[in-house]
Amino acid sequence: MFEFILKKMCLLIPFSTIRRKIRVRIGLLKFLPSKFRIIKKAKYVGKNLCVGGYSYVNSKTVIKDNVVFNGIQIRGDGSVEIGNYFTSGIECMILTQSHDYNHGTQIPYDSKNYIYKPVVIKDFVWIGSRVTILPGTFIEEGAIIQAGSVVHGRIPKYAVAGGNPAKVFKYRDIEHYEKLKAEKSFYKHLP
């Protein structure tokens, strides 16, 4: 079918114009199928996944319900668990492996041996734009990570953290948070 349409277009439109249009369409395609690639690649994907930009996950990623990705990349072969109602800003990265620079056979680092550490992100976590999450990170329920932060270690429940390395600088109003949670007043993205 596509070849037939392309041949018809060749009769009406100069080839250089067709080539430019095809390049533009192919360029746009890298954004369109992200959701389908995630569903195909991830270990598990819950209901109502929303992907708003180019995103990539590994085969050990578990994504629960009502998750919003606005351009997130999960790199490495370690496991990742993302909880319900997770939301990310643009250009976020989650890393699950690092080079073994202490016990390798080469310097400055061993390019063949890796250390894999899981990343766990609990329910109702909001990550700002351009956040990097390093291997072995555990972000507890309701935490907010400030844009541009580099996160390693454990971020406690309801914490608001930021910086490089990310440090907790305040907490959500826990009473208000629990009230909204009891009322099931959750952010609902457009399908």
C-alpha cells in the first residue's frame, strides 16, 4: 500500500520534496512509538501508561498503574520498579549499572565487568526535569525530586529533595497528603 501511494506521489511531486517529507515523518516516528516500545520491552506495564516524549526502558522494568513518562530513559541491565501515579519531567535518566573500577582488569575502569543495582521508586513520586537517578536508589512514597538533581541512596517518604547529590531540604504537608490520598484525589493525565 505504501509503495503504491509513494509511486502516485512521485508522479505529482518532485522527488526532492518527497525525500524531505519522508525524512520529517521518520524523524517524528521516534516519538510516536515510545509507548508501544515500552509495553513490548518492559517486564510488566500496568494500566493507563502515558508517554509524552521519547522514552526507553530495559527488560527488567516493572511499571505499575497510572504512570506518566515525559521523556525518561532507563539504562543498564539492573531491575527497576516504578510505583503507581509516578510522574517524570522531561529528559530524566535512571541508571542501573556501573563499571567495576575496583576489581576489574583494566584502568581507568573495566569495560567488561559491571555492577548491577536495583532502583525502586514507590507510589506518588514526582521527578522534575533532567533528574539522574543512580544505581541502588530507593525513593519512598510521595517524594518529590527537584529538577536537575542527581539522586543516590534513599529518599524518605514525603521528602522534597534536590541538588547534586540530592539532599532532603523539606517535607510535604503529610496531613494534607494523607487527606488527598484517602479521598482518592489523584492526578489524572489525559489519555
